[in-house]
Amino acid sequence: MAFQLGEEDSQGLNEINLIPLIDIMLVLMIIFLVTATVLNPAVPLDLPKTSANVNELPPENIQVSIDKEAGIFWDKEAVSLEELHMRFSQAKAAGKNPSIQLRADKDARYDSVAQVLAVASETGLSKIAFVNE
């Protein structure tokens, strides 16, 4: 004695009803969009108004390069350590306080780099930047 509801020919559920799933996803998307627009990460500020002054031009840059054969170059011109010392002294005497951009080959000896740094230190130039790729 088995109890049955419905006909024997009726088939089971062959498909899943996706309408409720789509409704839930749309509601979640609307909630997300509303909260994303309300939570603005920008901080509202009232910035003070000032009169702008013209800034000084940035100091000139001196490019010193050292190749792997311990050659020292002022821009593209080969110089000796004595010549480099003289040029650093002239740049310091001009009163511009230039910054030195030191470009050394990766295979250059540390001794060459240390000598250039010592010459810069002797002349009083302390703004030195190491340039790399």
C-alpha cells in the first residue's frame, strides 16, 4: 500500500527555476551600487587661499658618468679627476649649488665612484643622486 499524490505519468523536476536567483542577484547589485556611491572616500576640505609667489628655478644638474674602464665624463666630455675638481669648484663658486647626477656603469670599479664622491665632498657639493635604469 503505497501512497501517491498525482498521476504515475508525471515527471520530476527537470529544470531549476532561475527567476528567484536572478531577483536576489539584482537586489544585491542595487544594494552594492547604492552603498558604493554613498561611501565616497574623498574627504571634503576647504583649502586656504594664498597669493602665489614665483618659485626659484631648480638648481642646475651636473651629469657625471663613469664607464667600466674608469673613465670619468662631464656630460659627454671625458675629464680627469683634477679637471673634475676644477669644474666642481667653479660650479660651487657660481653660487647655484648644483646637484650632481652620478651615472656609473654596473661593471665600474667602486674606487672610481668613491674618488668622484670624494672630489664632490672636497668642493662642498653635497646634493648627489645616483642614476639607474
